Amino acid sequence: MTTPPFDPSARVEKVATGAAWAEGPLWYPLEKVVRFSDIPNNRIIQLDPATGETLVWKSGVNYANGRAHHPDLGVVECNHGTRSLDKAPLVPFMDAEMLIDFFEGGRLNSPNDVAVHPIEHTIWFTDPPYGILSEGQGQPGEMEYGRSYVFKLDHHGDLEAVVTELSRPNGIAFSRDGKRLYVTNTADNPDKPEENAPESVTDSAGRHHIWAFDLGADNAVVKGSGRPFACPAAGVPDGITVDEEDRVWSSGGDGVSVFDSDGSLIAHAPVPEVVSNLCFGGEDGQDLFITATTSLYRLRTNTREPWSFA
């Protein structure tokens, strides 16, 4: 029998606050801390769960957003300000090292979130334009290649657009075996028409959904395999992650939703702020750290991520 994602008595607890918009949490097992972005304030905040101490780990971080561990590069990070995917600094006095910032002669929009393929360790990231169109999220700019894609960066530094049909790709994660790609589509914002996407295949169906894409034998996205997978009950899905039982944990407007691998909702944890992203961590890997509007929350779970590159 499958273990429930978390006990019925489990509740989220606020463990840090003071951000303007918290995003991109990541657990650092060697330091035993979690770091997350405060995008409008252009800084990375660190929490030591053992002591409860919170500090500004680094300021002036190019409006950094999502990040992920990579077995060879350390931590890879999405940066709105430089419109690039970077190798993150190891210590606060170092600067990020740019990996890629152009596609077919035009600058990227504003890389948002990133995932490392569990088998081949290629780097996949989403590139919506929020960092160039949204106030306080980066630097104003134009969408130079004209759309919002999901990209794959291979070991040779070559960049490939692997998903082109979503209007606003955002969160990203892989299934346990690396044969399915999940991408959240935040689609259009009716209150901010200047940020809205051009017409796309998702305008009639699958808006504000998590999408699933199959990967073939060569770990390439199977053409035409994209389909709506699941949708949180409230708000839009943003960051997502996958656990060792192959369940998808999704952010949403009213908390964290957990979906089985067939897309059925199996659990929900209310959070009092709008959830932006989440990651597993803690001493045994079973704490879920949740960024939500101004704060960082923690939920004790019965699972952990299926692999670790840290």
C-alpha cells in the first residue's frame, strides 16, 4: 500500500518571512540550510532550520528565480536580470557564471525555473517573460525571439527549444524515471493584458494546468505527446516537484496539491499565502519547504525526492 504523502494531522508552519515575493527554494544538504529568492528585493535569503536563524545570503543577484542541483556544475540558477541560465556562486562574494542567454540570435526572455534530467543530466528550463514585463521582477525588455519556450541545454552548450506550444511555461519537473516531463502553464493574466501571450494551442484547453510530455528513447520530447495533466483547485500552478512515489506536488493559490501519476488529486495542504514554489529537504529529506508570497513554510511529509544531485 502506498504511503500517504503526509499525515492527516500535518500542518504547514511558517519558518521565515519578510520577502516581497518568495520563490525558488532549494535545500543545501552540506550546509543543512534552505535558500530562496526574494525577487523584487533582488536577494537570496537563507534559513538554518536547526537554529531558526534567517539571513540575507547574497544581495544584487540579478533577480534570481528558480534553481536546481547539478552533479557537475553545483547549482544552476535562472536569472531574470541578465536573462540567462547561470552556474550559481558557491559563496556570497562570488558572482554567477553565465551558461546561456541567447537563442537563435535573440536574448532569452527571463529564465524562470529549472530541472536537471535524472539520467543524462541535461538542463531543462522555462522561459516566460515575467522578468521583462512584470514590474519588480527584473529589467524591462522585449521578447526578442517572440514566444515563450521550454529549453534543453546539453553537455556541449547547445540550446534546443523542446516545448514550444505553451503560452507561459513556468514550473518544471521530471518523473522518477525521467520519461515524462511536467511543465506548468500559467497562461494569461486578465488583470495585466500587456503580459499576455499570443494565440497558442493552449488557449482553448489546458490553461492554468500542469502539462505532461512523454520523452522517447533518446530523452527527446515525443512530438504531439503534450496534454493537460492536472490543475490545482484554486489559482494557477507555478513551481512543482516530484517525490519518490512519482507523485507531483504543485503550488497553487490556496496551498499545495499532490497528484498521483495519473493526474488524480490525492492530497491538499492549505497555505495562508499564494504558493509559488516548493522543494524537499531537511535532515532526512522529508521536509517540504514552500515559498508563498512573503514567507517560507515547512510541511512534514512521508516522502522525499527520488534522486539527489547535491
